[in-house]
Amino acid sequence: MIDVLLVNGVVITMDKDRRVIADGAVAIDDGRIVEVGDTAQLTEKYTAERVIDCARHCVLPGFIDAHGHGGHSLFKTIATDNINDWMPIITNVYKHEVTDDFWYYEGKLSALERLKAGITTGVSVLGSMPRSDDPVVALNHAQAYVEVGVREIVCTGPCNPPWPHPFSRWVDGKKVTKEVTYEEVLAGAEAVIEALHHANSDRTRAYITPFVIVTSINPSAQLFGLTDFDRYQARKIREIARKYDTRIHSDAFGGMIHLAVQDKEYALLGPDVHLQHCRGISFDEAKILAETGTNVSASPGFGQINDWTPITELLEMGATVAITTDGTSPMTPFDMFQAMRRMQLLQQAALRDYFYLPPGKLLEMVTIDAARCVGWDDELGSLEAGKKADVITVNMQQAHLTPETMHVQRLVYQAVGGDVNHVIVDGQLVMDQRQVLTVDEQRILTEANEEAARTIARAGLAAYMQPGKYFWGHARAYLDEGRARPLFSRD
């Protein structure tokens, strides 16, 4: 007898043949997929402790969100009217105004939102820039994901210079600020990787994550060469990755790849690296990424309009590219369906060609390609015998998903995260007909609201939450005098 048998669904396997089985079934036992095939054949072959009838549902691999941020879920939309200053505002809060408990409560909310949108594996960069001055940040966040039942790739490492760098912890209600050296931040990141990489029955992994691959670059200025610190950081990051046999995740923008490749021994490029954004990169830089086998992930947003990621060129040169949410702040949900559609529109608009990024490719970029991007495609990203059983179903018996034809197109063009009906992670049913089975959902929402309120008050964020005078009745917003400057000095 096996553990679970899903039957009567339209099974979108994402296997090498991209099979779509009209009346399909998935057999699961001991956390892994045993077989994928026709319902008639598998029901005759297997008996199961639990049979899930997936009639009028699509069955597909769980989504993999290859880049998002821990912390953001409690700051949704805050400071969006100050969007040019959003990064320094929120980064200051992460460095100085959040408690250790913040990371646990935010992690529960983040994992819950991802779960309910069908994301079974999520990358979490801790903070806006990664924060690794103390391992408690990552440990609390990872614990939250474990309790909800979603896989998490915790990404932690050094933020940008100067060093030493001030960080604050709250002890008995009082802020304690400390100047932290670069070596201390690296040690904190190592402690996180040692504790979390392949932890929790391999539901948790930890990657080393410098904020960007080249810290000294000003993309609008002339590029001269790598600094001594750029080379030093690349070497230290490479040493940590090799020591713990882990991967490297970072951000990159135009000009950085051109410089990074000059470091022949330690460049943060290659098959064990995945770079988020890559906006504004040149054709030559895209070619470097493809030739070095560096994985790329990108999210759809306004930044793609001015400095876009050349996704189609990267794909045509053979690079692996994943679509990510980069959620959930300032204004981005953990909804991979929305992310696919927005990315398709942005690429089509940039190239003035309706036919770029067909729906099948889009679905690959949030499943099997995303699994390759994070180095986990040997076990995740498709429904195949031997792989881990991370499976979702989407309820097609709804007006906006009817008629039930052209199922891949229907999912990509019309579905939303709220249409996900069942979620299985590691063979465990975590959500059953949108009912979360692992945690008390209402308690998570209550605690998240309470922690957000405490943080908003502590950090003085209320000033960035009220509508400005151009909010209603105006075709364009302007930064009014009450919001002209952040409430703090920039780092």
C-alpha cells in the first residue's frame, strides 16, 4: 500500500517529454513519486491510504520561487509613495528596528502566503540586503517555514560596504547597536549554513549570498576595474561555498558581470551561481552568463522598462532563466501566475513582438527551469518517478478557468494563486481544498498583524503609510513636503 494516490486529474508532468495526461494519476509513497500515468492503470496497480480525486483539476509540480525576501511580508506597500527612497527606508528598519521575534512571525506569514499560492520551495534573502550579523535571523525564519511545511532556501551573507557596519538587536525592549566587522558577518553566514544546509530532512537549504557580485560599481559611471575589496569578497564567498558544498546566490546589474569575469579564479559566475535581476546587462554580459553556465532569475517590475533583463536572448543562448516574484514588498505578491503574465507582457513590449515567451516556456520557468536555477532539479521541478513529491492541484471548475481546454494556456493566462486547491510537500498533504493542515492560519494572521503594528510604531513608519495630497483625484503623484526625506540618514 502506498501513501497517496491522486487520480482523475489533468497531469502536467513537466518531464523531459512535457507529457500532459488527460486522465492522469500520480502515485506517492515515502515522500517520493512512485509513478505517473493513466488513472485506470494506476488505480488497478496501487492501493493507497489516501486517494485524492482530482477531477476538474490540473495536477502539476509545486512552483519554485527562486528569489524573494524574508522580512518583506510585514512591510507590504509601506513607503510605496516614496519609492525612490524605499530601499534605504526599509533597509534601515531591517538593520536597526526589528526584533528577533519579527523574523519568526514574518516567516510564518511569508510561508503561509507562498503555500496558498502553490509555491512549495521559496528562496528567502533575509532583509532587503542580506543580514547575517547574528544567526538568529535565519534560524527563526527557517523555523517558521518548517512549521508551515514549505521548503525554504535561506540566503544570507554580507551587505555592501563600508565596514565595519552598524547593526542593532533589541534586548529587553532596548536597542543595542554594535559595529560589526566584515569577518564577523561572514562568520554569521557560515554559522547559518552549517546549521541549516540540508536541515529538516532537506526541506531547508542555505546558500551564501553577498548582496551584489561587485560592490564598488556605479552602473551609471565608467567601469575601470575590480577593486581589492571586490576580489577579496569573491575569494571569501568562494571559500565558504566550497567549504560547505553549497551554492551562491546574489544580485547583478549592468556592468557587474563585465567586471566579475576579470577575476579568473574567484569570479562569482558559473553553474553553482544564480544571479537575480541582471537588468541593464549588455549583450556581451548575457553571452558571458550563457558561456559560464551561470543561472539567471528575474522578476517582472517597473525596473524592467528602463533596464530590462534580456531574457529571450539569454534563453536563445542556452542559459537557464527562472521567473521569480521578488516578493512581497513593496507591492508584489507571492503569486507565480501573476509573475508569469507580467514577465511575458514586459518582454513582448520591450521586443514589440507578441510571440515571445509562449505559455509553455513560462510554466517551465517557474517549475523545472527554476529547479535548475537553484540547483535542485535532480529532485524537484517535475512529476517523475523517483523525484520528491512536491505536487499542487489547481481547481479548474470556476468561471474564469472554463472551458476546460488548452489547460497549460488556461493556467498561464487566467489562473491566480488562489485557485490552488491542494498542496503536497515531500509527500505530506499540507493544504487540502485550501484548508491549511499544518498550522493555525488565523493565529498566524493575528500574530503577523500584531508584530507589524509593533514594528511600525518602533520604526516610525506611520509617516510612510498615509495617502499623500496627490493620492486622490490626480493623474500623477508627486512627493509632497511631508515625505520629501527619509526619517534617517542613509548608510
